[in-house]
Amino acid sequence: MIAIEARHFGDWWKSIDRTLLFVVLALISVGLILSLAASPAATVRENISDPFYFLYRHSVFALLSLGVLLFVSSLDHRNIRRLCALTLLGSLFLVGVTIIMGHEVGGASRWLRFPGFSVQPSEFLKPSLIVMVAWLFAEARNGAPIPGRVIAFGLYLTSVVLLMQQPDFGQSILITLVFGGIFFVAGLNLRWMLGLITTATAGIISAWLFLPYVATRVERFLNPGAGETYQTDTAIAAISRGGIMGVGPGEGTIKRLLPDSHTDFIFSVAAEEFGLIASLSIIGLFAILVARAWMNALRLTDHFAQLAVSGLALQFGLQAVINIGVNLDLIPPKGMTLPFISYGGSSMLALALGAGLMLALTRKRPGAYLRA
């Protein structure tokens, strides 16, 4: 039994893209280090006696995420599709349940609370939707007797409509951008692209007209004097204080004033305590992740794998850009985590699912890659 397991591990290790694996592990490690820096200040704000409460929980999430990543990365294409189909259906159902009976925070119902833990179903919706849309586009290209493009478009619209009911404008934008990216890679004709652009434009206009909090955030971003901008102002102050080398581990003071320093504004904590060099290193890790995944996608022979890997990598990259952009006050606040680094169980597990899928789809199998 041990010999069989060792052989399977050896096969997995030889076939996996170790660059992608190490980059993901590096990002998770960075998240643990920054959680150590941010946890004491966060526990004081939350009136929690244990100063390392969030670090302990983040460590548990990291271990669970590692297990998810390793398990999913060992799956074949058929089991990947099965897993994502079940995850997508379950996520859509739970997002609907969240709208009805979810826990409301800041005027939005995005969480389902259970004894001892909470779940944000929309996080698991993203990777599963990306993979299923990729499969449907690939099937349509291969001439399968199903309206793959129509079904993919329907799943996208259903997801966005449910997310806007929570409301969650940030996740809706992210899904739209990734869906458009898969559209582009799939090489669909101008008619389909115009349909997506029209739908996205109509959605943005509707959000502006019928969701007051969206209009308020955009107006506050364009005209800071029109409302409260405490979070972004404090984040900018933390980044400015860090300078090139940072003030040193544990020496940050502005992080104590930042309400979401361990979640959405963890990048500001990194900039204050470790400086510009560390901040650029984090950005560099995401750049390597996206570039490596896209390079692999270009060489894959399976169209489904090409589209899925491209879409998953785009999700990681865009989510990082949005989070860092909010920290730098370049875009309005979106309430989106920094992948693999921010504190949050649902986010960590869902991102591990996405990374595991990407690793599984880029594994070296007979005929998987074009010959050099």
C-alpha cells in the first residue's frame, strides 16, 4: 500500500508544474506572515482577548486549503468537470439562499452563518463557473449537439443576477471580466462579443441607477470630499509610511487604525511594515503565476484545458489587481480579498480549489502539450 501511494505521489510530482505550485505556496506563506503582523491589531478592534486569534484561524484555513489544492490537482479532466458541475450548482443554490436568509453586513447579504463558522458561497461560484463555461465553449467548438454558448451565457447571467441581488457588485464585475476573457480566448464571433458588451453595459447602468451604494461609492471615489473615505485614506497613509524598506516587522502603527487590515487591506500592512520592495515582490509573485499559467495554456492541446487555465489565471490576476488598486485608491472599494494572502476561510478554500484545478489541467500527460 505504501509503495503504491509513493508511486502515485511520484507520478504526480513529475507531472505537476512545480513553478506554479511553488508560487501558490509562496503566496500562502506570505499570507501567514502578514496575518502574524495584522492579527494583534485586528483582535484589539474586535475585542478578542487572544492577540493571535486570526493567525491561528488563518493557519487552519491554510492547512485545509493545502489539502484541497493537493487533492484537486490530482484529478483527471472528467472528474474535474464533475466536481465543478456539482460545485457550481451548489454555489448557485446557496447564493440564492444567502439572498433570503444570509447574514447582513454593511447592507449586503453575502454570508451564511452556522455554529462556529460562516460561508460565502459566491467565492466557490467563481472557479466552478470558469471551468464549466470553458467546457461549454470547448464543446460548442467541437460540434457537440448542445447549445454550449447559450448555456454558458445563461450560467453567467444567472450568476450575475444572483450576485447583484445580495448585492455584490465587485464579484459581478470580476466574473464579467473573466467571462469576457474566456470569450476572447475562445475566438467567438463579433455578434457574441457585442452581446456580452451590451449586457455588461446594461448591468453597469442598472447598478448605477437602482443600487444606491454603487453610485455612492463611485461618487465618493471621484469626489473624496463628498463622503467618508477613512479606510482608503488610512491605507494610503500606511503605504506612504512604509517607504522603501518598511518600518520593520510588528512596528506598524497605522494598521491599528485600519478596520479591515487583516482582510481587504492586508496589502497596506505589508507596505507599512516591509516596504516597497516587499510590495513589489507580492505583485511579482502574481505576475509570475499569471504569466506561467498563460504560457502553459498556449501549449496545451486540449481546448477545454486552454480556456479553463486562462480563465482561472485571469481570475487570480484581476482579483489581485482590484484589491491592490483599492489599497492604492486607484479604484473604488470592492470588498475583495487579496488571493491566498487575505484572511478568510471561504476565500482561501475557494482559491485553493481554483489553484488545484489550474495545476490539474496543466499537468504533463501524454499528448497534453504541443511538441517544442
